[in-house]
Amino acid sequence: MKVAIAGASGMVGKALTRYLKKGGHLVTALKRNENGGADNAFVDVTPEFLQKFDAVINLAGENIAGKRWSDKQKKLIVDSRVNTTSFLAKTLSQTIGSPAVFINASAVGIYGNRGDEELDEQSAHGSGFLAGTCKQWEDATKEAKRADLRVVLARLGVVLNKDGGALNKMLLPFQLGAGGVLGSGRQYMSWIASDDVISAFAFLLENNVEGPVNLTAPQPATNAEFTNTMAKVLHRPAILPAPAFGLKLLLGDMAQEMLLEGNRVLPTKLQNAGFKFDYANLEKAITHELNPALTDYVASTTK
């Protein structure tokens, strides 16, 4: 299969590129136009160019947790997603015959802060900056109107990868014995192991699934549960809670939506389509990422 990937240099993009190439697929990274907008987001990408591929995957977007959420940064977060998606969708609408599938990244942030309510792909959108961003992001794919083009909205949860993202940022505090519950600890975290998210993308390429698809493990965890599991895997105490007011003072709006709120998202459509998770258990997933040599032992003790 010939696959074009936008955002191939990101954490998920790099891992997915390696995985697909190892499987014998031909992968091309689409180059962002640094000065481009919705009309020229990628260099030299035309309908004729995209017709060379069997699939297009869009993972492009500014790092949501990279900087404090100023008005300027919020605009960059939105525009970097909506412009790239709109450009690819418009271009794909002018292709003929191929590609057969367009997978566009989104996030479970679309559901907003929902407490312990169980959510699947049929659940309503939530409110807040992240929910609004994801809604605009997904709406931009509607321009990809073409016969025989399957459009998938891959709603990613928190990807557990020691080399980037949330797990990477949590690692040092826990190793130093400074890990702890954030806020009340009752907020849910919808997570997915790095290997499973890559396998899920490969599954979506090859199986007839379309529309919103939650890429999350089937067992979401509260922040307290996640904290205790990290401490157990690393053999470190988790006794220094981070109070909500301190996080808000340090990170502003970002702290509220990304750390103190959450949602309990289930991968209903993915599982109904036949996808099997290798790391559905949180302890096994964290152990595999941080200490792969212990994965088999943890699997045997958590069945």
C-alpha cells in the first residue's frame, strides 16, 4: 500500500511510519508549507499527486501542551489543525479513483469534561476550548466529498510513549519520588498504549470502518489510578499531590482542561470491528513502555 502521511515527524507519525515501512508499505511524508494557510498548507500537494496513493493520513497540528495557552497559541493550535485538514480534504475531493481512505486525527477532547459518564462514538460533543477545536478539526474533513473515499476521524486518547507526550513528562517527577495525584484525582484519563495506537491506525487502513473512531484502551483510568500504577511500576512513592490552584497558577487554562478535567471514553466502534488490544491493562501498558523485559511477568499477574 502507498501511504502519504502529514505530520510524519511527530511522535505518532514517526512510529507509524516505521511500522508501515517494516510491513512493506511505501510511505511518503507530506512537507508542511510554513507560510501556508488553508489554500496551500503542503508543498507540491495537488490532486494529481495524491492520486498516486492508496491512503492519506493526517496527523499534523501544533503541540497542544507545548506552550501556555495564550490567545496567540490557541489560534495556532486551531489553525494548524483546521487549515491542514481543510487543504487535504479539498484536494482529495478533486481526486479520481484513489486514494481509497482518508484518516484524519482528532482527539477525545471533543467530548469535553464529562465526569464518570461512559462515552462512545455516539456521545454528544462537549464544551470548552479542546472540544471546540476538535469539532472544527473534524468539520474540516466534510470537504472531502468524493465517491468511494472512506473518511475516518481517529479520536486519540492520551498516547503512552516514553519518548514524548504525557508519559514522558510524568516520568522524571515519578523517578525522583515527586509524583502525585493531580487535583482531586477523580478525573478520568482515556489512554492508549503507543503500540496499540499504531496497530489501530494500520487496522483502520485495511478495514471498512468510517466516521468517528475512538482510539483509546477499553479501561480508562482515573488520575489517582494512573498515579498509583505509575508509582507501582517504577517502585517509587506517589505522595506529593499537586493542588488544583497551583496547577492553574502555573499553567492557566491548560491546567483546567488537560489536567483537572477528563472523560471516560470507550473504543466501542474499534472493538466492534474486531480490533484486539495488546495492552488493555494499564499496568501492562506502562510496564511495556518503560521496562519491556517485565511485560510478560506483569501480564501473568494481571489476568
